[in-house]
Amino acid sequence: MSNPSAIGAVHSLEHFVFTAPDLAEAQRFFGAFGLDARREGSRLRLHTFGHAHAWGSVVEAPGPKRLQFLSFGVYAADEPVFARRIGERSLALEPHPLGDGRGLWLRGPDALPIHLVVADKVTPSLRSVAQPPAAARGLAAAPARSQVRQVRPRRLSHLLLFTADVPGAVAFYRDLLGLKLSDHAGDGIAFLHGAHGSDHHVIALAKSGGGGLHHTSWDVASFDEVGLGAEQMRASGFGQGWGVGRHVLGSNYFHYVRDPWNSYAEYSFDIDFIPAGLEWQAADNAPEDSFYVWGPEVPGDFVHNWEQAPAG
């Protein structure tokens, strides 16, 4: 249901699309990660088990992996507002060839195509609940290793995008799409949430030489599942990454797994939630207070943008 105080604001991160050269490799990675990865011709649709919505797609194409577009869900009553904003700024684009022809298209930061489509809200309106509950008194809480089931994320939480201009990108997502600034650290990184209620961030923006996708982040049911997810990916041959640890901004526990294209998929648990109507007090945080509270040493190339060709 629409939030009257957030007219003209997107309500969901609907889905993402990127291209990669080997769909079988993509299916092996995301299947091991715990997603319901369904191949349809040259496209791999990424579902979470038990949820009808496709949170993203990987499309097979030659060349390096590349983010193609982002899609945001809007309420029908707000579509004319977005159409007017797009027209006033001369940002309209033709529909992307990998889209389905619906909705509005506009040019985003770093020339990234942005898609706005009337759709049901899939970004949550309430904070995710931890499962399972604590063990009853007098009973062991940890499962036997032989009885551990595959970790299966519940939903997409957010994306981190690279951009050449963090403040400019923040202004675009705020003024055109109605997202709100949650926190930032100077001009180096910023986090934005949805005005209709969302996690602490549905997108984050990190400074780089240009656009690109750093990671997709997926909500899991417990801190234990963050660690179990790391273990299942190591067992599947995807042992490179970063974690387990805890972030400062957003507060979530994390483990990042390096994918076949040198970007990451993140297991995330217990991220801060910003309900509709709450005026979150965004802050400019010192670099040492903007990354993580605890965790292992950060890999040296963790924030490298592999979608940008090396200089020279």
C-alpha cells in the first residue's frame, strides 16, 4: 500500500540484470550460493526458494561481466510523476533490449539505464525476523554437521554500485527516484533507503573511475547462516571472499563470496530497518567508522571495479 508521505518515490529494488560470458558457470555459482537459479534460454533468472519474484537475471553475452540495468518498482499513481521528472530533465531512454518493453526508461549515473515499472512492493515493509528462534533451555542449539541443510537466502537486500561521482549519484537517486540518504563517508561511499520502508540501504554507491556492480546482497535467517553459507561455498569451490564480520553502517553481519567475475555475492543478516515515515538521521562518518566493526583483513582488491578497463 502506498505511503502518502512518499509520493513520487520508488518502493522497491525490483530486479537487476547483468551479462556474463558463461551461463553454466553463473548457474553453478548461484545454485551453490542457495538461490533458485532457473535457466531460460540465454537467461538465468535468480529466484529465492519459495518466492515467485525473480530478483535478478544473468544473460549470456561475450566479453566481461557488465551490469546492464536496474529496475525499480513504483506505484501506479506515481508513474505520471516520474514521467514528468524524466521529461523535464531530458533523461528518457528507449527500452533496453534485455528488458520486457514495459515501464519508463531513463539514463542514470555513469550512463546506467534505469527502469521504472508499476509492480507489487517486494522490498520489505517490516524488519526481517530471525529464524529459527533460540533453543529451549536445556537443549543443544547447534545442529550436527551431517544434518546441516543448504543455506537459502530469503530475498535480495541491496546492491553496491560503483560510480565516478558519489554526490552526483546520490542527488540523482534522491531527486529523480525519491530514495533517501541513510549515511555516507565523505564523497567515498553513500547508502540510500526507500521512503516506503526498507532496509538501511537498497543501494549503496562507492567511488570509482566509472560505473559497475560491486556486489549483490542477500538476506539470510540467522548469524549462523552467514557462517554456514561461507562454509557451503568453500565446499563448492568458491572459497575466496571476505568475512565473517559485522558492518558499521547498516549493522548487518556479513560474508562476501567472490563470484566468477571478481564481483561478490553477500550473505547478510540483521541489517538495520528504516520504516516508512521515519526521518532517519543521516550522518557523515569518518572512514574508520564507515566500513566494519570486526572481521578479517580486507582483501587488497576488494573494492576494485573490474567492469572498468585498467588505465593506460
